[in-house]
Amino acid sequence: MTRADEYRQLARNVRKRASEEQNLLLRAQWEILGSRYLELADQSKKIDENDTRYDPIPWDRLRQH
């Protein structure tokens, strides 16, 4: 799974959580977080295309083996 795919999965997860949230303020915050993950997915695609090595999130520590 690419970084972009992982960000999109995170976005789907938080948007699902937003849809289940009763508190309007928390729902909005979850939706904003989901939007930011989608932005990161787009940015990571550009990073992969340019072969940039900097990655702000240490994926090797986050992945569950």
C-alpha cells in the first residue's frame, strides 16, 4: 500500500467516525481531519512522482506487522 493509499484509508476511517458523531462540533473536526488526510494523499503522490525522500510521518513505526 502506498502512502497515498494509507492517507486515503485514514480519511475514510475518520469520515466514517464523523458520520457517526452526534456532537456537531466534533463531527466538523473529524471531517476537517479527513480532508487534511486527502490533501496529504495528494501531496504524497507528488512526492512519489518527484522521488523526494522526506516523509513527515515515520510509516515504518506506524505499520502493524
